Amino acid sequence: MIKFCNLFSGSSGNSTFIETQTTRLLIDAGMSCQKISKALESLQVSLKEVDGILISHEHSDHIKGIETISKKYEIPIYATEKTWEAMKGLNVSSSCKQFFVPNVSFAIGDIQVVPFSIPHDAVDPCAFNLFHENRKITVATDIGHLDESLMQKMYASDILLIESNYDTATLLCGPYPYLLKKRIQGDFGHLSNEVTSKALKTIYENGANHIVLGHLSKENNFPELAYQTVLNELETSHCGLPFTLSVAHRDTIDEVIELS
């Protein structure tokens, strides 16, 4: 048995909860300790029961809560050496600091974690494959562009949380400064609805079950638009929709996806 629940997703903060019968993990802690604790309590889980926190990269919407969590709960926090260096301004207990290397597998409890490098404007950003028994979960957000090797990491995922950050027309017509728009659209920025939808066609053809669109921009996207863009691409490609497609909520927890 493995459970997946997106707690928060978007530019204001990100955190995802994974649970087996014996292990509880968070991927990122980009909200306050209090908000993450309350979100977990709604799932009848205490933050002190979490066995580890995986950090994808050092941007504030992914690490906002780790300093307080470290002080209050002494939970192991896992990041690459370069990411820890980028977070050196945070007061995190040395006993909590754990290190991983991209593409090198390691275990936390009964979950096997395989981090892999992604293109984003951070020092050493990673996404994650997580394996438990015969199940695979992939969490992949904050990606500037996708290539075949990255998409292969997402193949055969029982659950895939993938970024669908912005709608191109909404971004270009919106209030962001020109340089920020270029950064978001760049090879080390974020994925648009259009790019994600085309990638999901290939990922679908190579196995996918539960697809969750995440990290939507509040200013440059809409949940209904992201969902419909992906749906239209799959229908145009005659893929149908034999898997579950949903959009992660920005500020409230999603329903739990449970795999036996």
C-alpha cells in the first residue's frame, strides 16, 4: 500500500506527502511549519511522524518551512550538497542535514528514492522517482524544458505529479515584467500547459495511470485551462483518457490517491 497526497502546489508554496504502512515522507516544505502541520493533521498524521523531507531545490516556495521544522521536530532533511550550500543562510540543525546525489538510489524506510537532475534556474535542482514494492511515483515540477531522457524517467509511473505552470497567452498578456516573462519561458524556467500536454502524450504511450498537473501559476494559469489543454491534446492524438487526470490545488490539500 502506498498513499499520495499533494498538500500545496504553486508559486506560493509546494509540499507533497507520500505514505506507506511504515514510512512517511514529504517532498519539499514550501509552506510554513504551521500550515504543513495542519494539512497533515487533516490526514490524521502528525508532522513529528514524518521520516524525512526531500528538497528539490533551494527556492523559497520549496523550503519555506524547513528551518522551523528542523528546530521543532528534528526530521532528517535530504538535499544535494550544492543545494545545502545554497541554503546555508538557514539555521538547520546539522543533525538533520542529509545528502543525496542525483541518479544515485537510496532508501528512506521502505521507500526507494531515485533523484534525477532537471533543468531549472537553481544550483542543483532534482525531481524524484519513488518506488515501493511494485509501485512507482514521480514528482517532477520546476522544469524549464523536457527531452526524451527526462520523459523516460516518468514512464510507467503509477502516479505522476508534473508541472503545468503557465498558459503562454495569459503569461504574455499579463502584468509580469518582460525579463520575468522571458525567465519563465526560458530553458531553465517552467513548463507551459502546451509543452506539458504534448509530453503527456508520449508519457501516456509509455505507461501512466494517475496524472496530476501541478505548480500552476496563480497569475498566469487557470486549473480549468491546464486541464482542458492536456485533454484536448490527448483527444486530438486519439489517446482517449484511460487514466485519471486532475489538477493539484494551490492552497488546499488534494484527495488522497491510494494504491494497493
